[in-house]
Amino acid sequence: MPDPRFFEDLGPVPLAELARLGGAEMSDADPAGVVLIRGVSILAQAGPDTITFLADRKHIAALEGQPGACFVQAKDAAALPAGCVALVATNPQAAYALAAQRLHRPRTGGGEARGADVEVEEGATLEAGVVLGSGVKVGRGTRIGANTVIGPGVAIGRDCDIAANVTIGFTLMGDRVRILAGARIGEPGFGATVGPMGLIDIPQLGRVIIQDGVTIGANTTIDRGAFDDTVIGENTKIDNLVQIAHNVRIGRNCVMAAHTGISGSVAIGDGAQFGGRAGVADHVTIGAGARVGAAAGVMKDIPAGETWGGMPARPIREWLKETAWLARMANRRGGWTMTRKAPAGQDPTQIDITEILERIPHRYPFLLVDRCEEYKPNESIVGIKCVTVNEPFFQGHFPDYPVMPGVLLIEAMAQTGAVLMSKSLEVDTEGKAIFFMSADNCRFRQPVRPGDVVRMQVRVVKHRGDIFKFAGEALVNGKVAAEAEFAAMVVET
């Protein structure tokens, strides 16, 4: 039942009257129409003198008690326990909302600056224009700023600091709570459904529970629960302009930066952190110690201790990789698309040095491919290396008779194969790399000298998943300078 400090009970009301209000057809469990209902309840708290609703059969497991009656669709009426009067309605939630309006009414102030039965402990400070509703309790050492309005039944603990122009209703507050100017605590949460005459508000019959040591920023709004409570855990710190919807349960020592928005019925574990403008969809669970990046949009549960970002939010490493890749694609020369297709008029079998630098991580002085051509996905590729006397390896490798080291010819063929793999598999170079695995049957037929143009013909011998086996030849003027078989694979970095 709703807390009587905050809500007036208007019952008991005959069940037949509630059925008429909700446009429901009553089962014959109450043939005389004498069942009386004192209040509404949710499924988990239903009692013999309460009425609840079942919008979907899958929630029947939550029905732990024995409700006096339940608004339900015709197809689900048989799922109700024996003795529960079925009120068959097209929209059970709308019928419930109309019954709740009939049975319960929020308490409001009487217009006076200080209502009846107010208790203010010695040492509390009330500044000019403060309004205290009936039954309000204010603890010792608490300061309430000018023009702040405290609604009926609210209990405020000791040593709290409440700034000017704050409104607080339907709230039980612990000690040492700090609330900055303009905050709105305990307003009805956002809930509407389709009634007989159009949209109707669903009565919000819960409370706000603020535990010890909480800080709430300026112009932040915390809605009261729809039936259960909205709970702010001990020592949690909330920045300015944060929205916390009904039935949210926030753990201890959480942090929320400005413009964070938490939708209804979200559960947040202890120590969770939220960057500015983060948003969380309804009924999501955020694990203890989880972190949500600024402007992230959380659409599903986050496990404890993980850091997520982006929209929709996903693990931060994954999001950063995708963001970096997208930025590279947006800045590619020629405006290539995400599938890396060449612009109209450009030969897709040609790969220039710009793309080679994006495809493989090698750089001077160890980049041994200048361009590629004759690219066929998953089949073959030709790499071109223009050898000049300025190559750094000539300084120490037969300096009087400069010859390109044979092992570098094998490396040049391997780099050419890596380009083919990267382009065929669209390898994400931010999180993966292509590693040389093995080289077999290496043969060196003739030397390669400054001025030569080496043509590396590489073809795929075998391909399975992220592992490729190649056969390659390095040719100068049509003659084989070196040949080898080699393998490579894609690995996480």
C-alpha cells in the first residue's frame, strides 16, 4: 500500500465500481458485487484487499501473494490463482491507473507556510520563505534555504544542507545530505498509457529514499517511484542537471556527471561512474564498479567493473577501435567507402603506397613494397619494389659491390602477401596484425642491385580462416632472383 504519510487512502471501494471505471468485465468470482478493495498494488505485493494488473502472462511469476482482484486480458485470465477476481480489460494497465486514481490521492499542502504537526529539531535553520507541509520532520543542524518547499510527510535527517528554491516531496532523507539550488525531488515519474478517452497518466505512488551523505546538484530531478521506491545510495554524488526516473535504484558511492539521464527501473551497483550526458535505457542493470563514458547511450546490461562508451554503448576498447577506423575511412584519399572500394575510374586491382601504409604497419627503413598491382582477393597479388643506392642496407652489405640481402627479398614477398591478406579480410589494423609464421624452400637465383625493379609475384596456395600459405617469386627483368613458400596469420594485438 502507498505510504500514508504521502498519500490519502480513499477506499475501501466496491470492486464493481472499479470494474466500471476501468471498462472491465468482472468474472463471476464476485457474483454479489460485495468485494471491497482498499488499495492498488504491484504483483509482488498483492494482498486480498488490493487490486493489481497483469499486462503480460510472462510476469505471472512475480505474483507472490493472493490479490483480491486483477485487471487482465482475456487470454491471460486463466493464469490467475483461484479466488482472485479476474477483471477482463482491453488494456489492464489503463484500468489499473483509473482504479489507482480512485483509491489514492497524493497529499498536498494546505497553503500555509507551516502545516500541522511539523517537527523541527533544535539547531535547524529555516531561511526566509521556507514552506513546510504538514507532518514534516527536520533534523538538528540542517539548513533549509530561502523559498524552498518541503511537501507533507517529508522527513529530513540531521546536518543536511538544502539550498534555495528546492522542492522536496514524497521523500525520506538521511543525514548529511547536500542538495543544491533548484533541485526537484519526488515529482511524479513519467508514465502514461492509453485510456478510454486517450492518454492518461499512471499514478506514481512510490517514494524517494535518499541515504546518508548524498550530494544532489543544482536543477537535478529525481522522480518518485511508480509503486516501489526510487533509491539513492549512501555517499553517491550527483552533478547538476541530472534526470533520475522512477523506480531507479542507485548503489553506494556512485558518481554522475552533468546531463546524465537514467530511465525508469534501472539498477546501478555500488561505485558505478557516469560521464557527462550519458544516457541509460529503462530496466537496464549497471554492475558494481562499471564506468559509462561521456555521451554514451546504454541499451543493455553492463557487467560489473567494465568500461563502456559510444552509442549504442559497448566495451570501450571495441568502441575506440571502431571510432578510429571510421575516422581513417572518412579521411582516406579519394573518399573511399567503408568497404574500401576504389572510386569510379580507379583500377581496383591497383594499390598505391597510401593504402599500403594503411594496410600494414611497416615503415622506413623496413617497408619493402612501393606499390601493388594485379590484386585478386584471396588469390594473388604483385608487389613492386624500386631498389635505389640510397637503401640503408647497402651501407653494410657488400658496400663495395652493393647487393640487396636475400632475406629482405623474402621479407618483401611476405609484406606483399600481408597486403593481400589485409585487403581480402578487411583486417582492423587498430586491434590486429599480420605476422609472418614460416618460410620454406627458399632459393636465391641472382643478385638484386641498385636500379633494379623487383616484381614480387605472390599467390595463395592455401587459405583457412585467418591463416594463409603463399608461394612467391621475386623477379628482375623477367628472371627469378628469389623464390620461397611462406605462411602468415592474423593475430590480436
